[in-house]
Amino acid sequence: MTFIIVGFLTLFIVWKIYKSVYYKSEEFNQLKNNLNSYVIECNDLNRHIEDLKETYTDVKKNNYGVAQLEDNSKYNFKRTHQVQATKSEYIYDCSATICKNAEMQPFKYLCKYFNIKVNEESLEKFENVLNNFSAVEEGKILLNKELEKIQTSIENDIPYLIRTFDSKNFMQKLGFQAVDFQTIYFPIYTFRYISPGGNKSTYCNIKLDVSNLNYFVEYLFELIKFKKSVQGQRALMTSKLREKIKERDNYTCQNCDLSVNDEPNLLLEIDHIIPISKGGMSNEENLQTLCWKCNRSKGAKIAS
């Protein structure tokens, strides 16, 4: 048993030395220099994707102030769930009935109890969130494919042991940032019921992921249309419309003419020619396909 432990320990030390020597070698540094432009490009896109995740912070929620609740009850209840309960602007403490009804009609109760107004302003904000979140999910996949493509192209230049047992660390040593596939950036609204004794709780969670955002945008639009507050015809910025615009534009950036034929893993985004902030609408005539670089550089400027 001792020999086995010593053997594994020896292999581990040899492996650590081998990696240290390789990552300090001229061979690796030369490879790193050759890939520098790709590293900058991929990391730039990675940061852009991370910035898009912050879109929902622009959706303002009402501030109702701060209060402190004191429980002076003399009853010796443990109140497990009350003690563990945390406060959040995304959590609404309610009765068991409301919690159950929220499960049956999530969007209706989301608007009512989290004060999301059913108007054009809210619709535009959630359309923008959906547009950007869709780009995030698409961008993560495309960026990962691009990283795999780069890794495959240099496969013959990577020592077998490094390629087989240290591939993830190898890419990080080259300077590539890891793609974050987590979806924790999707906002989750929670209806929470805690029993008076504090020992029982029920939760109803509404996650605004890309799929649910599509439904929510359509829900808001139908209510607004019913109230006759939308003038004329209006397209909805849904995932379906995003794909339709890209197909119409031949999956080509309307600013720099770069297309998926030139770069198969190119992230294309949908842009309002006249920004919503300047009176533009989510109509097909006011939408265009831009590559992520051109869309980012444009910002809220009106295209010439």
C-alpha cells in the first residue's frame, strides 16, 4: 500500500514539474504569441456577453422604503422558516391562496404584486431584455464553438499529455477566458407563504428565462392591445422575429457586411435602426441585423 501511495505521489510531482516546465518553455510562449489576436477577440466577445447579462438591472422596480419587523411573541415556537427567510425585492410574502393562484396565473400575479405596469414602456423594456438575453444564450454557444475550433486547429502543436489531461488549464494559460454557461442571471420572482407558526413554507417561483420572456412579452402586448394603447401595427421583439430579421438580412451584418459565411461562429444581434429611446418601434422596417461589434459600437446612436 505504501509503495502505491509513493508511486502516485511521485507521478503527481513529476506531472507538476512537467507542466511547469512546458508552460515556461519557448514553445508555449511562441504559441501564445501567435494566438494573441484570437485571445483578445474571444475575450472581448466574452465580456460583451457578460455585459448583456446585466440588461435586467435597467428594469426599474419601485422602492417602498425600509422597515424592521419585531416579533415579541412569548410562545416558544422554533419558527424555522421565518428565521431562514431572507428579504429581497424579488420576493413577495403572501397568503397560501395568493401563492397557489400565482402558480395558476403567473404573469397576472407578477404584474399585480411586483408592480410591473401594463404599458408600452414596460413592453419595450422586456422586449429589450428578451433580445439581449437571447443574444447571451446564442453567444455562449457560438463562443464555445470558436474556442473548440481554435483548440482543434493547434492540436498538433500541443504535447499529448497536456492535450489529454490539461486542456482546460491550457486554454486559460493561453489567456482565454472560460465561457460561463450558468443561467443564474435570469431574474426569478418568488411568491412566498410562511405559516403563522413559522414552521411551514410554500414557494412559487417565476423565472424569466428566454422561453418565459417570450410568453411574457406576448402577454403584455395582448393586454396593451386590448386597452387600445398601441397605435397602428406593431411587431413584437420575440425570438421568432429575431430569427426572421436575420434570415431576411441573409445572416449578414448590415453595417460591415460580415456574415456567417465569413465567420461561422459570428454572433449576430438585432438592432433598432432608430433606438426606442428616440422614438423607434419594434417594427420590421426599423430592425436590422448587426454583428456584435457593430451593434456595441453603435450604442443608442441613430444609423446614418
